[in-house]
Amino acid sequence: MLNQFSDSELSAYLEEDLEAVRASKLEEALGQDTDLQERLHRIRQQLAVGEHSLGAIWRQHNLGCPSRKTLGAYLLGILPNDQSLFIKAHLEIRGCLTCQANLEDLKEQQTKNQEELTARTTRYYKSSIGQFSQYRKDH
């Protein structure tokens, strides 16, 4: 079972950045695999003393994550294809929880904005009913 989980997955688990289904499988395996428990302990110690590998720095500061503005453009479908593919892989394959939460928040804002626009348009329409026919009679 030693290679069932990578060190990066164990690190992501410790940082609460591992996808929920995978985290559940890891927790189940930890109960049965002492080698896996030892690897997790070693990685926890590395994180505690401040691992300074390039990968750790990238993970710690979310340097591989797209900006919120870029996620918004992705949601609108206006990014070039290569950027869209990167973000899709980042969200679905890497399973970046930070970006997934940002994207979900942007979707909620988009829905709220659309609902407000629809309500405003409806109010304008209702408030102007009959106004144009009255205008035509007067002129």
C-alpha cells in the first residue's frame, strides 16, 4: 500500500486541500497501514519545520492558482482554449479546493446579479405599461 498515496496527496491532506473522496480513502487506509502513518508523520514534521522545496512554496502560497478575475473569465467562457484547459485541469484533476470555492462564489454572484437584473427589468417594464400609448396620444 506504500504507493497508494503520493507525498503531495499526504501534504494536501494535512493542509486540508485534498479532495473529499480521496481524503476519505486516505483516512480509511491510515487506519490499516502503519507505513502510511509513518509517511504522514514524516510529512507533518517537514511542514512543521517549514519545508522549503519549490513545490511546498507553490502549494503554500497558491502560486499555481488562477486569479479570481481569471476564474470569472473562465466562468464566462471568454478565455483562450489553452487557459480554459489549464483551469479545468486545475479544478477537476488537481481538485484545488480554494479555486473550487472561488468559482462557486462567482457562480452564486452571477446568479444573484442575473436575478437582480431580471427583477429590475420587470419593474421598469411594469412601471412603463401604458406610458407609451399615452405619449402617442399626446403627440
